[in-house]
Amino acid sequence: MNSKLVSMFVLIALVASASSNSTPAIDPAYQQSFDKWKAEQVDDLKKNWLVLAGLFWLKPGDNPFGSDAAGAIVFPKGPAHAGVFTLQGENVIAKFSPDAHSVIDGKPAITSTLLPDTSGKRTIVEMGSLRFYVIKRGARLGIRLKDLDSEAARNFHDLVFFPLDLNYRVTAKWVPSDGKKTVDVPNVLGDVSPTPVAGAVVFKLNGEEFQLTDLGGNPAKGLFIVFNDLTAKTDTYPGGRFLDTGPVVDGAVVVDFNRAYNPPCAVTPYATCPLAPKENRLTVAIPVGEKYDHAHGHH
């Protein structure tokens, strides 16, 4: 075989190899959709998570609160002695001092039973730029505090993502559970909660098959997955990333890892995020989605 023919075969082989390993192009519509989603993520962080200014677990009995450093619960601003939270069993009763100027549902508040976030109609107290309410996590009851004049929210820079790669946007098979299955989901507090699961998604990456379990999603509306992968050691949040999908249609669902995002715990120490259960710890790297600054972020 002459050298020109050999060269031609080599060139054909190289072209074929390059085309088989190429990354699909990012079309403008996909880029626009991704940018809109990313902007919504930033907006959610600024409104709901970067404004967090404290998380205080209540002890049985009286828990005085205010900006006085000697108090049981120390707020970053406001009157020195703003009032008292009294924990009686699973009830939290708040008594406010007159100079706290506390407001509930647009009306001045003096004494009120505060309904927790798990009730579906939490009681939100306004005090200047501060907003606070009761959260329940396992057996704990605590006060979650927000400051609408948060410097962290004002100064927040953009989220950092890996380059988009459509090889990590896959169509997965939906495998529903029998309706009785639960998965033990840990959180940053050290709690482990048995969580009912609707099923799992099965998909292939680079020819290898994987499975991820849905955690509390709704197949008709969209799944919610908490997973981690080998990038957690260096580039992504150690406890795992969140991933939402669209609805399951005809037994299939699109799983786009480009939209994997960090839990709120990555930006604040006052969140109580679920971590990836053992069922959702992938043995490969997923080098797309949101990155995490291991040196400066919250763990």
C-alpha cells in the first residue's frame, strides 16, 4: 500500500474518531434557557438564603432574645432586650418588648404562638429589617433569622459553573418504586430521615449505566435528586448537589447535569440541607453543573 493511501486511511480514522468523541454544539435556545435558569438560581439565593442571619435552637423554657451579647439568643441588630421565646413541649410562645416594634400579619405583636415552617402556615415576625420564624428539624425547634438588609446578598457575585456539555444531558428510564420504599437521607445537622421515594432514574454516561433515586419529587411534575460524584473531592460541594428534572413522560425523563446546583449550605451556615444518600453517590466524575470554592465556602 503506498504512503498516500496510508495517509488517507489515517486521516479518515482520525476524523471518524474526532466526530464520535465530539461534544454536541450548544444551540442558542439551550444557552438562553440555561442563562434564564441560572439567573433564577441567583435570585433565589439572594431572596431566601444569603439573607439568613442566624439559626438558634431553642431550649425548653424561656429563651430571652435581642442584641445584648449576654442574652440566650443574640440577634445582630435591634433592641438589646427584644423579648422572650418560651418553648413548651412543641409550642413556641413569643413575648415581645414594646421597643421591639414587632409586627405579625401587619399588626403590632405583643404575645403570640409561633407556628413552625412544617405547619404549612408559619408565623413570620417582622422587626425592622429582620424577619424570623420557627423551624422544626427532627425533634429540634429553632428560630431562623433573616436580615433583608443583608450585606452578603448585596455583595453576592455570580455563580460559577463548569462549561456546558450536552454529553451530560441524558434521557433516563423511570423505574417507579412499589410505594413502600424509603431511603435514609442525612442532613448537615447529623440527622437521618427515612424519606419515601417514588422511584429511580436509570441512564448511561460514556457507555456505563447508573441509577439515581428521586427524593420527594413528583413524577407528574418533576423529580428532585441529591447526588454527589468524584468532583466533590476538588471542585464541587462535598455533601452533594441538587438536581431538578421536568416531568416523567412515557416512562422517560431528561436528566441534565449541567443544571446541578449547590445546596444553600454552600453559601450560609444557617441552612439545614439534605446530603446525598449512599444510593446517590456516583463512582464517576460529573464535570458539569455548579462548582464550589472549597477554600472559602461553607461546609
